[in-house]
Amino acid sequence: MKKYILSFVLLAVSSIAFAQKHDFALIDAYGDQNREIGLPKKGEKRVVFMGNSITWNWVRFHGDWFKENGFYGRGISGQTSYQFLLRFREDVIKLQPKVVVINYGTNDIAENTGAYNEEHTFNNIKAMCDMARYNKIKVILCSTLPHKGFGWNPNIKDAMQKIRSLNARVKEYAKANKIQYVDYFSAMVSADGTQMRPELSEDGVHPNMDGYAIMESLIMPAIKKVR
């Protein structure tokens, strides 16, 4: 028994050391900003956007829109839903927003942190919804954008099929649980259904300002509905 306990302790210590060294989710990436903005003032109805580089670029390209509306972007380039879930408490719950907008899926399907498993990604999304709703935060789920493929991982040949499948599943979940769902995909997919409309992106993955304009026109009514 003593040997077992010692082995368990050593394993725990080594796991903590590994996590601290590698910081898989970059949990404190927004730490300084989060501490600076603190808790909401009386009457403040802040909105947090959780996401990856698509969210990060959105703030970079149109920061005034975020600032004017009391929106906070918490996007980290390259991240998957696994990493969102790990930093969800720090970057969403502790900020006590009225609403969280969750943008997910692109990097899961691109296999940035391992082989894609729709069930696991879907469960990560549900777990974030559970955490938000337990903390009285309204959730808006957004469809994964259309992507023909990913320049950094050309081995993914069936991206659109996987995106459609995940979107359909999340949309059904949102409807069953009375969660707002915003369909960027349908508004941004090309006429032949194979990719994002070319005029909305320079690389087929990240929206340009025209792409973000469409996203803003769709997300604003959803936010107003639940805020």
C-alpha cells in the first residue's frame, strides 16, 4: 500500500511539473487582462467570445466593435475545444459575463492536438455549456465556419464533411436545450458547397473584414436576444 501511495504521489508531482512546463491550454494567457478588468460593474452586461485564431483576429481587426459593445475576446491561435475547456473557468466564468459566445471546431478537425473525434469535441462543447449555465451565464453556440482544408495540415481531405456533421449535431443539441445557435456556415459557404466563399477569406480558413461583417450581422441579434 505504501509503495502504491508513493507511486501515486510521484506520478501526480510529475504530471503537475509537466503541465506547468508545457502549459497545454495557456491558461494564464489573458491573466493580466482578466485581473485588470475585474468583476462587472453594476448594470454591466459583458459578453465573452471564447475561441481560437478566428476570434483572436476578430479582435485584432475590429477591436473598436468589441470595445463599444462591452465584448471581450478570448481567442488563442491554434487552440482546440480541449484547451478551451481547460481555460474556461479563467477566461469566462471568473469574468462573470452575462453571455458567452463559443466558437469551436476548426482546430479540432484540423487535428491540432491529436486525431479528431467528433464525440469528444461534442462533449467538450457540452461541458462548457454546462459550466456556463451552472454559473448563470447565457450561452450562444456558433457553427464552425466552412473550410475546404487546412494549409498547415494538408492530410485532412474531408474537412467539409466533418464540419457539416459537427454543426448538425451541435445545432440539434442547442435546440433541445434552448440555447441560442448562430449559423455562420450557411451564410459563408460557397455556392458549390465546397469551401468558404473566396471573397470572405484570404486563406480559406480565417475571415477577412467582409467575413467578419457577416458574422457581426448574425451574432448581434442573438446577443441582444439573451443579454
